[in-house]
Amino acid sequence: MDVKPVTLAGRFVTLIPLQKEHYAALAEAGLDPSLWKWIPIQVRTPEEMAAYVEAALRDQERGVSLPFATTETASGKGAIGKMIGSSRF
């Protein structure tokens, strides 16, 4: 199966293909230690967030995951709003 990046727009959130440039916004949204409590990899600094994003993108290149940045869906009209997290499948 050949899985390619895709945008998934919902009523409340939109998943967009993760890019290197997203790490700063993700660091702004996600360096609270409580967010990483149950995750095996701890991300505590902007540099660790950059490494986390790089690792996700390497996994995508290898074909083992499809990483996304999670954004608020602005105005309920499919527009991309504030970045609030990430996910990968």
C-alpha cells in the first residue's frame, strides 16, 4: 500500500501533513510536561521538539508512519487555525 500525506479536515480540528517548519508552533503548544506523562518519549525543549518532528518525518520517508500537525479548524469552514498538537498513524 502506498500511503501519501493528505489533509483531513473536520468540524473542530484539521490534520495537515507534518513539516519541519511546524516544530516551533508545536513547541509553543506542547512543551507542558503533563502532555508527555504517558508518552515514552519526553519532549521538554524546542530542540527536543525539533528532533521529535525530524524522527516522525524520517519514519514517514521509511513508509512506517504518516505524521500530522493538528490545527484548530477556524470558523468551521475548513480554514486552518492555531496549531494545537500532532499525531501519526
